[in-house]
Amino acid sequence: MGEADQTMTPEDYDAWYESPRGRWIGEREWAMVNAALRLQPGDSVLDVGCGTGWFTRRAGAVAARVVGVDVDPASLDFARRRSGGTAEYLPGDATALPFPDATFDKVMSIAALCFVSDWRRAVSEIVRVSRDRFAIGLLNRMSLLYLRKGRHGGSGAYAGAHWHTRGELRAALDDLQATDSTISYGVFVMSGSVAARAVERAAPGWVPLGSFLLLAGQRRGPSGA
């Protein structure tokens, strides 16, 4: 959920996450997702809207099998070259994932559904193909970042993005086979400065002002009843 420009090449976009600021933001988001998923070495993981695979590769360092899906062929090509065999990358639409029910132990999506018009359907699909836990990272409408970049249709990399609220996410989960759902927040100040890191350490995850909004839960079913 960085501010890398969407017009960048996949190479430039991925390199942004290797900058000091980009890496700090990415690693903070990954720490929250990893904790919510409770990844184990034997897990199978799906990354929905994987882009260049920066987060997918981190899941691949832990899980036994990792698959990334995305609609952008250029990003998928880059992800395959960059992965070193730690993940498989396939074309796929977040609103119609090409997998049977409960295919993956864990399913994640990070800063992708913000740009999916039928994001509720995408959330439903993520829950459907998960066997155990899911974690979905989104943009928070209550954040300082929204005031700077999200109003009036958004600007720069955030043009056209949907900024989510706790209420609409709770409503989206009402009819789904999900339980143990939580909403948490992170990346309160995007600068990555010493002050930003201090704020991150001090602010509890329930404070609804972080730029990164994480919806997590467990699929209700044979392994998640």
C-alpha cells in the first residue's frame, strides 16, 4: 500500500519497495498480514492481486506452496522472473477466482481490492477459496492519507481507489462463511521517518487512523467451524 505510481513499470514499482521508505511501509504491512494469517511452514497460500509479487515472495519464504494471481500480464511476467521459484503466478480475476472452494489454507490480498469495482464480490471469493484464514489489506477512509490523497476521486497512485470503512466491511462479511473476524490499522504516518516509526510503535492497532486497514478472519466450515 505504498505511493508507488501506477504508471511505473513493474521493475520500478517493485524497486520502490526496496527504497528505505517503501521497505518500511511494506515490511510493516507484511508483519500485520503474517500475524493475522498465522502462517505455518506446511501452509498453502494464495495472494489475490499479487502485482509484482513483493508480498507473495515473503509468503513463499514461509509457506509450502504459494500462488499469486493478477490481471496484469506484465506484472505477472516480472513476478515470475523475480520469484526464484518460491511461488507460482497465474492470471486471475479477483471477482471470479479460478479455484474450487477451500483450495488454500490461507488467502491474502494487499492493496488490490481498493481498485476492484465489485470489491464485495472479491471479498466473497477470497473467503470461498480459503480453507482456514484470510487477510485483506485495504485503504482506510479515516486516515490522514485519505485527506491528502483520497478525496475527490484520489490523486496520483490513488486515483480511482476506494477507501474503506469499518462499517462497510462488517456489512460485507454478514452473509459470508466467516468467523473470528477482526479489523486492525497500521502505517499511521507514511513518511517512514524516525517520528513515523515511533508513532507506529506507540499506536495500538485498534486506533482507526492508520492508512492500512486490515480485515482478517477465518472461514467457517470443516476446519473453521
